[in-house]
Amino acid sequence: MTTALPKPKQMQRKNALAQLEVEELRAGLAQMRAELDASSEQASLEHLRALVDLFAATTERISEALEAPVGVTVDQAAAKLRVTPPTVRKWVGEGLLRALEGRKPVEIEPRSVVEVERILLQVRDSYPSRKWTEALAAYLHDQHVQGDESFQRAAEQARRGDLVEI
């Protein structure tokens, strides 16, 4: 009995899902590493740091083997984020999710799906079912504004107490 090899498009889709999982591992490892670095129990944390480093190295090797850049379909992103495909398309249009350039049909960058998924987890826990989309949009807008150079200069001036009276 021979098993038929998947078609190239099927392989590409499986590859995209694997890349999505790699991005989720990457994000989780970064969060674990930050929590470990913030902890003060040095002796018991060395073993955990070594495990996190091992997982991070494995994640990078898997990512390299997956022939990046690959994108996930709108349907795959919608399933991962537990939203509808039209919502994913809307978020791509608004810049909340990043689409890969020149791909038809649209393919979503796996890292952006994982970033939005992590934010969604926090927002869904904090807001009623219909208010979380507004909260997500506000959160992402705030993040964008905080990354602006003029905002960062103003925030630094405020920290120093260099306020201008109006």
C-alpha cells in the first residue's frame, strides 16, 4: 500500500500551520525567559533557563527548516484567532494583521497572528463578548502611538518634568 504524497499546495498549507506553531513557541519562550530573568531564585532557575534555551534553539531550527516566508490563509488565521474570515480580512485592511506582499489569495504573516492571539487572550478575559473588539483596536492603536518617535520624546520630557504650560 502506497501513500500518496500531498500536493504542493497542501504541503505549503501544512508548512504554514507549522510556522504558525513555531511563532507561538517563540512568543511563549520569550515570555518565559523574561519571567525567569525577573525571578530572584537563582539556583533553581538555572535548570529552567537551560531548558528555555534548548526549546528556543529547537524552535529556530524548525523555523529554518520550514522554508520561511510562508503565510497562513485567511481561514487558518480565523480559526486560530476564533474569529470569522471577514474579521481577519478587516484586520488586515486596518493593519492589525500583516499580509505577505504579492500573495494571491491573501496570506497572513504567522508572527502577526500570534501577536494578535496573545492580545486577544488578555482582552477576551477582561471584556464582555462584544466589547473586546473595541478594546483590541484601542490597545493596538495605543501600542502604535507609543512606538511613535514624537510620543517617546514627549514621554521622556514628562518623566524629566520638562512640561510646557499651555
